[in-house]
Amino acid sequence: MNLNALDAVLAIPLFAAAVLAALPGYQLTAKLNVLASLLTFLAAISLFVIEPRSGDYLLVDDLNKVFIVLTTFVAFTTSVFSASYIGHEIEIGRLKPAYVRFYHAMYQVLMFAMNLALLANNIGLMWVAIEIATLTTVLMVGIYRTHEALEAAWKYFILGSVGIALALFGTILVYMAAKPVIGEGLYAMVWTVLVVHAAKFDPALLNVAFVFLLLGYGTKVGLAPLHAWLPDAHAEGPTPISAVLSGLLLNVALYALLRFKILLALNPAAIAPGPLMVTMGLISCVFAAFMLYRRRDIKRMFAYSSIEHMGIIVFAFGMGGPLANFAGLLHMTMHSLTKSAIFFAVGHIAQVKGTQKIADITGLTVSTPLLGWGLVLGVVAIAGLPPLGIFMSEFLVVSSTFARQPWLATILALGILIALGGLFLRLNTIAFGEPRGSTAPTHASYVPLFAHLAIVFVAGIYLPPTLVSGFQNVARLLG
């Protein structure tokens, strides 16, 4: 069978990482990083012409096609933003040229690891890929080598390692539940084999496994109270990595969690995974909404916004059903596009102002109109105001929940409104009023920022029928 497109999605970033690690100079490696990311994205799109199929290690189905195309698209646009952002960091001496070769190579390794996690048909291989992604981002968060950056990287490493260890234990328990039914060896870890026999697995082992998997992968998703690494990693690492963390890596961990949720749903004697996910999602949403009011660092503020929105997404998938699952998929897509666009704007704003402190950033629409209004549009979108895409997805989540559990919908809506107030409270001083502080020159890349916002705006008004039918099909798969 022809798996050329599947091979390319994994081979291109891996080959590019090896080439970028060997090449000196920033200009060339930045362009090659963009080219490799573009080729990977084109290869991911071509997966749609491949019928769902699987081998012992890799899988292409309707669920991971959605994730892989979103991941490779945001990775491509982030590489375009990264080219101008990292160039400015070198010019001002914040980042040493010697580290840039390492940065671009690690960027492609991260893309490879995330793609492998999404395409893995083996639950052990998926765990390994997410572990590689974790270790790679740890190294990239600490690339500035400052005390704060190294502390953030160590915190991420420790908490991420605890999470991934819990996920490993949960994966082992799933294997133990499958072994008496399927037998020892590889096939007891192959996803497509597991779903066929899931109804025969020991429900007690599956129950314990899912608790560990929810805690383990939930740490990577950034769910409260497992979120402590996320604000520090966003604040101290390079902004392109903040965009990748919020827009992509959280989704990859969520994807792993959804796979195991499907497995549990196929076993009638196992616990329902939905209530656990609803609880953690709701706690994350409300907790992060209140925390937005206390942030003094602009990147930390949007890190807590990511925790809030991942809570909404996990809540939607926990509620389940065709409409809630559809809303969760749409919200995940819109959040990835919007939050990465916000970090594109924030990265250049921090370079222009020479600081990330909110108190020192005012009047952006006056001093730097394009960046200022870009940030305003991003915050309007992420706050869920009409007619942008997140309004549609949040409306679907709340309305589908209200029909089944009105009090849960009330708490969720309250969390969303509290977060909206916190974001606009800060946006008022950041974007409007008299400009304060220095305004350093920077060569900002506006195309990725406004391309993302344009997609989110169009999605709030019109969704192509092909996209709607694809999301509906995936929503049915999720149960």
C-alpha cells in the first residue's frame, strides 16, 4: 500500500532536524526551517486522499487527520513568525547565534515527535513520542540560559516527567488488561486491535488505568491543579515555543487522552470517563478565569487563558455526544489558531517595548497600530465575542450542556464570562491610552498573525460543508 504521504509527514522534520543541526548561520537555517515546515504541512494535507488504514505502528484515520493538519499548519505559520522573532533576539544580543542552530534543529524534532504521537497505532509508541516532545520543549524553554529560564525549564521537566510517568503506568495497566484477551506481545498495544477487543478487558484494570492516564496526560494538557509548569514555560521561553505549546502540544496530549476515552467507552462494565473529564475541565476553566485578574506578565496572562480554554475543550469532550464532541473539536481548532496568533503579536510587542510587564505596555494602538489592533482582535476572538469562531464553539458547548445539565452549563458560562472580564480589563490599558515606555524598532511578521485571525473570523460566519461533515464524522467516532 502507498504510504508515501504518511512517511513524508515523519521523514521531512526528522531529516530537516539533522540538516539544521549541521548548518551554521541564522538566515539560511531560518529559511530551511520554514521550508521544512511547509513541506510537512503539504504532506499532511495529502493524507486526506489516503483511505483510513493501519499497520502495527502507524495509523491514518479520520480522528488523527484533523489533529495532524492543524498541527502542521500552525507549525508552519509559527516557523514564519519565528524567523523574524529570533532574528531580532540575535540582533539585541538576547540569544547567542551558537544557540540558533540548536533551536531550529529542536524545532523540527518537536514537529517530528508531535506528528509521530498523532500517527502512532501503538500506545507505547505514542507515549514515547510525547516524552520526546516533552524533553525537546524543556530544552527550548531554557534556551536563553537565564536563571528564570532555567528554573522554568527545570519545573517543566520535573512536573512533565511526573505526568508522563503516570501516563506510562496507565499505559502499562491497559496492556495488562489486554494481555489475557489478546495475548502477550505487540498486538496487546496496537490501538486498532485494542478497540476490537475492549469490551472483554478487565474493567477494574481499565478504571485504574484511566485515572492514571487522565492525571498523566492531563498534566501535559495543562489542566488545573496539574498546570503549574505552563505559565513559567510560556513566560520564560522564546515566544514561538509559547505559540507551539498553547496551539499544538496541549492538543497532542488531549488526543492521547481521547484515544483512551474511546477505549473505556467500549467496555460497558468500566467507569464512564466523561464525569472525570467534565470535573477537571470545569475546575480548570473557573480557576484560570479568576487567575487572569492577578497576572502582571503578559505571556503568563495568556498562559492562564490557555488553561481556561483547554478546560472548556476537555469539558466538552467529557460531556460527549455528537454536538458536544463537534463543539470540542471546533473549539480546539479555533483556540489553536487564535492563541498562536495572540502569541505572535505578544512576541513582537515584548520586543518593541523591551518588557513583558503589563504595567509597562500601554497605548499599543497608538504607538504600534498593526500590532496593537492585531492583539485587540486576538483578545476579542479568544474572549468568545461574535462573530468570531470561538463564539460559535463556546455557544455550542454551553447550549448542548444546558439541554442536559443546566447547572453545569451555568458554572461553565460563569467561568467564560469571568475570563472575558479579566482579559478586557488588561486589554484596556495595554491597547489604549497614552503610550508609555520605550519603543524599539523591530521587523515584525504580520502575515501569520492576520492569516490566523482571518481564518477564525471566517469560521465564525461560514464553515465549509466538507469541514462540517468531517468534524461530524469524528464526533461520532468519539462517542
